[in-house]
Amino acid sequence: MIGRLNHVGVATPSIEASARMYREMLGATAITERRALPEQGVWVAFVDLPNSQIELIEPLGEESPLKGFLEKNPKGGQHHVCFEVPDIFAARDEMRAKGATVLGNGEPRIGAHGVPVIFLHPKDMGGVLVELMQTPAEPH
């Protein structure tokens, strides 16, 4: 079921400051513009890498699910890992059958890449928040 690593999500209090660090410290040359995902309560930008991406995520509003994470980790940090799957519904059903908790209402929602995603509770995934996304038609 599990496919390629699509991205690592990094929570940050400031996408602008994080993008600057990736550019100046690590030499990143391709960073997308920040854009809002109101249905997920976050701002996102992507640092393009040769084989994957870093997803920078910043809270959008006071109800953002990232608020609690940043209260515990004020400077930000690794938030989740995202793997591609060929069929998000089959992956969701398989994860549930294996006892994993699918967060939210369990229904896939459209993620930052424009394809359906689900999140799996860290307690069932070795302490790591895991995002599964349907493999996009076009690579990043």
C-alpha cells in the first residue's frame, strides 16, 4: 500500500522566516508562495527538493489545529510525514481494519496538492502523525 514519501510537514510560527532559513542555511532555490488552506486552518508553502518536498505549515486563524502544536513547540518542528497511496479510500479502509484511527470524520478531504488525504493518529503509528494522500496525477 505505502508509496513514495511525498513530503515532510514542518509546523512553523512563520513561513516567511522558515523559507528564509531553508534558502540561506540550506541553499533551497525553489520555494512556493504561501497560500491559505482555510478548510484545514493553515497557510502552506512547499520547499521543492529533488526527490520530495518540505511542507511548511503555519496557523491560519485562532481555530487552527496547529495552535496546540506550536504552544508545545513554540519554534515549530516536524509535524507529520506524508506518503502517497494509489487509492485513498482503500487505504483508509485497510488502516481502519488494522485498528488505526483515522482522524476527523474519517472522510478524505482535499489537501494542499489538490488530491484527497487522510491523517492517521500518532498513537497507532509509532508516535508519528501520518498523512496518506492519493498519488497526484502530476509530480510536484
